[in-house]
Amino acid sequence: MATYRDSSPTADAELEARIAVVLERIRPALRSDGGDIELLGVNASGEVRVRLHGACVGCPSSAITLTVGIERNLKESIAEVTSVVCV
């Protein structure tokens, strides 16, 4: 998991661990539709970068899943998260 933040490595690892916990709560819903998500990292401004896999790739609903499902859950749970970008 690549982190591209300007803060301490310990803070980065702790933030990524908290993000991973939230993504694990979301993962079963994605897998039930044949998809999955991979955390790539988070930058200093709180932008979380993820990659969708499986059926989520190219799915017309993936943009809604990203904003309504993933981004909303991360922002509600983790104050440092400002946005989620799929790469």
C-alpha cells in the first residue's frame, strides 16, 4: 500500500489502517456483486486513492458506489478524509 503523505510514517500507517477498517466493512457488499476494492494510499490533503476490481470495473453504477458508498462512509468515519479517487 503506497502512502504519499507529508507527515510521519507512523501517522500515515495509522491513518491507512483506519481507512482499511472502513473498507473492510464495505468490501462484502462489493464482493456480493462480483467486485472488490484496493487501497492505494492517501495524500497530505486527505485524498484517498483506490482501485476497483472485478465487476466494479466498467460498471455504470461504480461512480455512485464510489461517492455514495465508499466516500460517504470514509468521510463519516475518518475526519482526515476529504475525497476518494478511483485510479
